[in-house]
Amino acid sequence: MKKLNSLILAGVLAGLLVFIPLGGCSEKEEAPIGVAVEFNAHAACAYIARDKGWFEEEGLKLTAYESYVTGTALAAALARGDIEVAYICLVPAINAYVNARVPIKIIAGMHKYGYGLVVNPDKIKNVRDLEKPDIRIGCVQEGGAVDVILHKTIDKYHLDKNKVLNNVQRMNPPKQVLAIKMGQLDAAFLPEHWATMTEELGFKMLLTSQDIWPEMQGSILVVKADLIRDHPEIVQKLVKVSQRATDWANHHPNEAAEVMARQLQATDEEIFPAETREIAAKLEITPEVLLRSMARLEYSTAIDPKVVQETIDYIAELGYIKERIRTEDILDLRYLRNE
């Protein structure tokens, strides 16, 4: 009887071994992943890849595809178990890695620049007017990427830090745009596409991040470190898809703007708070706005480690991270092809 049981067990195992390779792809290739993106023009490659079905074409199984109105909120999502991949601004990614100890790696860039200072031209003629006591300035919460741009502006133009910060009202980008529409702000530091949207409301783009921080790295693609360890083939495919979508956007700007307008317009009901949706519905995200907005970014998956280190050092000086790290602690660019 023992011999018979052994033979039956051997037969079952043999059957399993026969069926495993016939599936066509390994268990690693089929591993599901959760993806988080920022709700703005920064994440163009992610939105385009989703619209074109390129994630699925590469065999990537997305269990979640969630949009977040700020990089800070997105960084918090990375700490959850269902998000392994994020298209996120560099500053909140560094914050998550250092302060929240989220084990992530930067595997590619997304774009340079992508932020702006928009102003009411009737009240603000030059950047020094930000110091005036009656000026109302919108900006995201402390430690966000746009807040860092605010501090860079203060430094570059030798503004009185206390006077400027006393004028700042903290709110997320869509709330800033709504506040501008209702006449409650005189200036705002915003990411794209929000900055360009305010031009439709009569505001002027006084400064872009090209003026404030030359060679600034905007957003990046990050993954949890264990995804690299356990599923490097998935990481390779994510970089491949992101590069493909980035190249396509650069070669087809008008079509890319149409895709982005469609994708963002379809998602914006989830982004705006319920009490402001009626007003927000009037803020149409058009292809024309997206085309102007996207032209203000330099889309590229390339990333300069020196610029990343400069960013780390600067936000450490501002006290936004607990300790300085080295770029090699957070960068893993082995999956990038030469551009």
C-alpha cells in the first residue's frame, strides 16, 4: 500500500510538472501590480500608455491604477501594500524614502521642469511684489515639490522669506485654481497642467521652473525595491512602456494633448471635492490647454544623478528630510536604454 501511495504521489507531481511550462509565461511575468499616478500633465507617459493599452500589450497586469492630486498624497499611497509602482514628482519620492522609510528605487525619469508661478497681472508686476502684505499666494503644503519651487524662488530672487511665507495659503492645485476663479488668490505656485489652466482665467505666467531652477528634474518612475528583487522582468517592461509612451508624446504632441485631455477629463470627478464639483465642471481640460502645458515640460526618461543629488541636498537644507542620502541609495537606472 505504501508503494502504491508513493506511485500515486509521483504521478500527481509529474502531472503538475507537465502543466506548469504549458502556461506560456512564468508566474513572475503574471504577477499583478498596483500603479499610482499624479493627476496632471507630468504623468503623460503613464496616461498615454494606459490609453493605448501598452501596459496590457507587454503582459503587465494592473490591479490598481489610481490618480492622486498631489505628489505628497501619492507618496503616502506607496506605503500601502497594493501600490508597487508610482509616477511621481522627485521631491515627494525622496521624502517617502527618507522620512517614511518606504523602500523604493527610482528606475527612470519622466520629465524636466513642469511648474510655474502664475499671477494676477493687475496686482503683481514683478516677483518682488510677492512680498507685499496684501498679496494672497497659493501653494501646496510644506515639503511638496511646488513648495520647494516657492523656496527656490525666494532664494534666487533674494526675497524676504518671512514676508512671502506670511502671504501663503496652503491648498492643493485644483483648489488653488478654483480660488483663482473666485478671486481669492493673487498668485499661485502650481504644477502643470494647472499652471497653464489659470491663463484661461486671466492670470499670467510670471515664471516657469526653467527660470527658477535650470535642469530641474521633475517627475520620476519609482518601484518598490522588492519588485526589482522578485520581478525584474516587470520592472524592465515598465521602463520599456514608459520610454515608448514618452517617445510617442514627443513625436505626436497634438495627439498626445488629445489623449491627455481625454484621460484627465475622465478622471477629474474623482479628484475635486464634492462641494466644488459644480464649479470645477466649468474648468474644462481642453487639448489646447494641454498642448500649451505639455510644451512647457521636457519629456524624457533620462535622469541626471547630479541633479538628483542637488535636489536631495536642497530639501535637506530646508529641513524637509531627516538626513541626507546619496543618489546611489535611491537610484537604479540599469533598465534604461541610452537615449
